[in-house]
Amino acid sequence: MGSFRLGGMTLGSLFKKPETTCYPFEKKPAPAGLKGQIVNDVDMCILCGLCQKTCPCNAIDVEKKDRIWAIDRFLCIQCGSCVRACPKKCLSMEPNMPMVASAQSTVVCFVPDPKAKVAEKMAAETKAVDKVIEHAPAGENAEEVAAEARVAEVNADEAFEA
């Protein structure tokens, strides 16, 4: 009696779509509710450290002086508490399956300093003003351009200090 069932299942599976996939070439879509991996948008991160404080397994490390945000993927349990605690909403959970690894590793993100970006922008504007002064025609126009450039430089210094 049992062999008839086994034979029926075997013959039935010959005419059905296979249950398995060729994984490296065909990937299944992520199931609903998969939390996945923590991803940090470093351009929005302010290194407040709230994600580090709310992480129940201490997988996140925030170093303000070095401007480093790091996560140990082996310690992370994908609970999402850091995502909910982030005030700038720069943390998110991508529904990706984690890659297989043979050794423990830490993902390190260097967070750019927003003040440095402003300083770089101001330096670029100052260089542009200097080029305008160099290429300005001689006479009254050159003096007016130089005066406008000095005013722009003072405004740039005030904006940087604020």
C-alpha cells in the first residue's frame, strides 16, 4: 500500500514545476517581512550614537572623533531597534539575504564632516572669485569686481562661522 503512494508521488512530481531553483543564476524574491541588513546613509548621519545605545547586542560602534560608524554583522540580530531610534532616519533595513562569510568581519563607514563640505565649497567659491579678479579688465570695472569679491569673501567667512 505504501509503495503505491510513493509511486504516485514520484510520477506526480515528474509533471510538476520543480520546487528548487538554480540559486546563483536564479534568485527568489525576498519573502514578505524579511528584515535583511542594516544600511547607513552616511551623508545624512550625524553620529549621535543613539543606534549604538539602543542596539541590544552591541553590534554598532560609533566613534565621533574619527567620524566612523561600524556594524559587526555577526553580532547583529536584525531586530531593527537602531532603525527606529535613528533621529535622522539614515538607517534602513534592506531586504537582502546576508552573504556567506567564513570569518567575522565589521562593516566600517566613514561619515563625511558637513562642516568640511561647507569649507570646501567656500574655498572653491574663493578660487572662482580670485579667477574673476585676475581676468577682470583694467580700470573701474576691476576695482568694482574686487570690492564685490571682498564682500563675497566676508559673507563666506560669516556663513562658515555660523
